Amino acid sequence: MGPQRLLFAVLLLAQAAPRETSQHCGRLEYWNPDNKCCGSCLQRFGPPPCPDYEFSVNCGLNDFGDHVRYPFKKCPPGQCNPNSAELCSPCGGGVTAFTHAGTGRRCGEKSVPTKEPCPLKLETPSLNSQESSSPDIYSPEQTSEHNAPRQALPTFALPLVLVLLLTSAAIFLFALQRHRRCRQGKVILHPYPGLACGDSNTHTFSQSSPSGFKEASKAELPNLASQPLSRLLDELEVLEELIVLLDPEPGPGGALACGTTRHLAARYGLPAAWSTFAYSLRPSRSPLRALIEMVVAREPSTSLGQFGTHLAQLGRADALQVLSKLG
């Protein structure tokens, strides 16, 4: 997913976020999403129960039927509402006339609920603060509806969550593609198609190596079959290169599924306890050097050709190329 498509999707989601003001109904109406019509705030909530309060825009409802603010709010400075009208008017003046400006279809007429008693204590100074009084007076549970509408999330919450989800998905796809490319690159590094070793068990080996692969390894290392394995102990440069390639074990990422010195030791019949002990001596002593010394001590006639065959069966083409320097 490119950056331009991601940005376009985010813009579409932001446009689809619910708005606080109705797009269909007037100031003193609310949109009924079930009946697709504009209902009267007065017929739903009744007159403002407290003096100097008026209806909020669309009774505090959005076009999805969610409460985005409280149904009533305190009159603006300089305006009063002693008679519980729908809107406040200038103090000492007449009632403000209001015309419905909505374009939506009007819902059927309903009877206006009776005015509820004001829950405010008029002598308390909290009446002067809309922020401290309104939440205590007009919570969604105190409306005259039988089913209190659910509180809406902030309008920015939905786009923000969707942006985070899209960003996480893009990062995951990028990481997945990169991982696949790395795996493809590792497969290309092997010159022989039969070198891949799929068994990660240290002491379990596949005896079904194709004969064509064995012939290819013998053809590449024709002069090593008769040379003793002990020669590696004298060729220090080649031995050091093999140590760098074979001694490291795979980390959590599993750079190599198999083909380390530990697997070579198992090929030569050494137990797992020996491999564990040899690796415990690192870095002062190389496990590969200890393995070669052990094999030569047990069987002096062991050849480099057998060593190369084990490397080929473990899929270590890189080590075979280093070993070919002795040919």
C-alpha cells in the first residue's frame, strides 16, 4: 500500500467521521435515524427544567443518535430564560423568534412532556458555571427516553484508530515482504539445489540425499578424497575460515536451520554431551578444531573427502568452497 493510497484512505475515513451538528435538521430539532425524520427537541425532552437554560444545538444529538453534548446548556452572557422557553432571549426583552431551517422531513407531532423539577440548588454558586452544573443536571440517564442513547466517542477517535490500524498493517506487510526477500536471497546463495537442509534436529539426519548431489560434491573436490583430515590442522588460514562459518550457532532468528559444528559432530558419531562441552569452551577454544582433533585421534585415516561429503549433506556450500582451496 503506497503512501498516497494510505493518505487517501485516511481522508475518506476522516470525512466519514460523525459530525456533532445535524446535516438534516434545524437548531431545535434532532435527526431520528430510525424513522429518517427530524423530531422536536421540546417534544422529546420537554422544556428546560432550570431557569436561564436553553436547548443545545440539536438537543446535543448527532445524526447517528449519539449524545455529543448535554440536551440543555446555560444561556450566553446577557441573555435570560426565566419562562423555560426553548431558547434564551436578551434579558428584559421579548422572546427570541426561531424558524426551523432544516431540510429533512418532519416527524409526527407528539405531546410535550411536562416540565421536570430543576435539580439545581439555586442558592449555590455552581449555577454560574456551565461546566460544573451541566454534567450533574443533564446526564443521558435523566432524559425522558426509555432507552438512554449511548455516549459517542470523540469525533477524532474513529479516524485516529483507523489510521493506527492502517499504519500497523502497512508496517506488517513491509516486514513480511522484506522477510520473504531475505529468504529468497539465502536460497540463491546455494549453488546446488539439494543443499537446503530442512531438519533442525541436531542428531536426526536425512539419509535420502540424492546421488546426483554426492557426485557433484565429489566432482568439485576430486583431490580431497585421498587427503587426511589432519591436514586441516596444518592449514591454519583455511581452518580459521571454516571456524568462522561453522562454529556460530543460529540465534533466535535462525540464520541457519542446520549445518554447524554441532551437526558435524553428530555426523561423526559424537554424542550431544560432547558438543555441549565443546561449545562451553568458547571463545578460548574452537569447537570445530576440537572436533577435528577428536576425529583424527579416533580414526587417523579419516579423509577430507568424507569431511566434504558431510558438509555437502548439511547444505554448507560456503564451507565447501573454502575447503576446495586445499584441492
